[in-house]
Amino acid sequence: MITQDKELAIQALKKGEIVGLPTETVYGLAANALDARAVAKIYELKKRPVDHPLIVHVSDFKQAFDLASEFPEIAQGLAEKFWPGPLTLVLPKSEVVPDLTTGGLPSVAIRFPAHPIAREVIRGAGFPLAAPSANPFGSISPTTAEHVESSFGKEAPLILDGGACQVGVESTIVGFLEGKPILLRLGGISREELEEVIGPLGVASSTAKAVAPGMLEKHYSPRTRLFWERPEETLPPSPGGRGALCFRGTEPSLAFTDIEVLSKDGDLREAAANLYSALRRLDALSLDYIVAYAFPSQGLGLAINDRLKRASSQK
Ligand code: TXA
Ligand code: MG
């Protein structure tokens, strides 16, 4: 059921239930992060492997400090600059965090979302909320309450409607290895913005990759075959029609049944906000395939390209 009643959502969370929660990035499937039984319901509904850790959402700095056993100075600097907002910090976990929440890892991913409804619900519940994106494992992330409902059908939990997400791609994840910051997932805060604050960022090693499923080769995928950065002359015939997903609309030189233009004015933030809805609309047309054109390799364009590349992976 979709509702606008925050109190109803808070009561459900207090009873150990799952709630679909709007954030500025994507909708999350939220439950009490400190209650392993509530967290187990998230893995079950999402069909997510239990060794894939969740992000824990807080509504103030104190709550964040309580979740971590250490909070390096660089992490504090990033938190001060970008929280509340689409940045997740991976830090050594404190004892209050159940192992199930972190997929058995000794670290915890912490995020202080900017969405006023998310903040109000966390505050009202009185505990931090574990919340992965509210989509079945591996599929397209939701940016409206209706996306969440249609992803889960009859099994959909109570969903709090907060309108369309303003950022539209998941949070950027930064981890700390031996005190040094490394970028684990591109997202709503660009690499350039981070580097302005803390200087050059390390690249995720293969071990770091393995612990961040957002880095899986295949992820965020539509049902329809998706081609990314594929030369037009090599595209197969499409008797059932084909769709295009592009930045400004000037890219395709072929005929398409349907074209989704993410930002006519060339604004990468607007494009990010439109990405998942557009992909869902094309996916719903049952076309032979969808062609995604590359976005500029800067700012949020990097996160968009990252998602499209994974969404197109056949692995
Ligand atoms: O914007 C977002 O981050 C959204 C909204 C709902 O807040 N949430 C989200 O959650 O994208 P999810 O579960 O779809 O992605 C969580 C990512 C995964 O890539 C996971 O591997 C990584 O966070 N992660 C969580 N805990 C981690 C940890 N302890 N170490 C490394 N990566 C971790
Ligand atoms: Mg996800």
C-alpha cells in the first residue's frame, strides 16, 4: 500500500516491519538496522544474498558516531561537507550493529540522507534504518513509490510516498583502508566534488570490489537486452522495435521506436534524476533491445555510465 502517512510508517518500523522509504537518491527498503530479525525480512523480500551488506541510514551525527568504532578525520571532513546528502561512508562497525546488517563484515556503511521525509521517519523511529534500494536484487532501482509497488507486486510492503527522487542515482560510497579513502561506488556526489575536499581518491582494489555488490559486473538491469556504447552499424535487426536512451537527443542517427532523452539542455544532474524512470519506460515496451549512448565522462555522467555499463552486462 502507498501512503503519505509518516506516522503509519514509523509505527510499522517500530513493530519490526519493512517500509518503502523515499530518499533523495532512490527509494529504500527500510527496517530497524539494530534488529537482526527485522533486517532478515529485507534480505528475504529483496532476494538478496545474505553476505551483501546494507547501508545504515541515520538522522544525525551522533547516531552515525554510535555505529562506528572509529571515525577517521578524513571521514569526518567528508561527513561535515556532504551530510545530509548522497554520500555513504564505510567505517569499522561498533558492537551495536548486528552482523546480518553488514553481511558479516567488520565494517558498516553509514549514510545521513537529505530527504526531509527520510530524516523525519528515522528521527520518529528513534533507531537507524538499514535500507538497500527497493528493487529485487540485480534489477533497476526505484525512483518513485509506484516503482517500488510494481517491483514487488503483492509482496510490496507499506510504501511511504515522497514523490520522485531528486538525485536519481544511488549514493557515492567511500571506504577507508588503513586510513586512506577509496571510492567504492560512483553515485550522487561526483568524484570531482570529493577530491575538492580530500585530494586524490584511491581506486577500489579487487578485494574492495568483492565486498560492494554495487560494483558487480551485472546489476541495475532491465529485462530487455541493453546495448551500451555499441557502434550503430553493428546493431542486430529489430523487427519487434528498438529503443534508445541518450543524453541530449542528438546522438542517435538511426530510426528508433522510442527515444528517451534524459536532458535536452545537457544537464547531467537532470539526466541522473531521469535515468531509472526512462529505463523502466523503455523496458515496459517489450522491444527487441535498447541502445544506451555514452554520457560525458565527468560529474554525474561517470555514475550514469557506470550504471548503464553494468545494466548492459551479460555476465
Ligand atoms: O543511495 C543509496 O545508497 C540507496 C538509498 C536507499 O540510500 N541505497 C543503496 O543500497 O543503494 P544498496 O543496498 O542497493 O547498495 C548498498 C551498497 C552495496 O554496493 C554494498 O556492497 C555497499 O553498499 N556496502 C554496504 N556495506 C558495505 C561495507 N561494509 N563495505 C563495503 N561496501 C558496503
Ligand atoms: Mg541497489
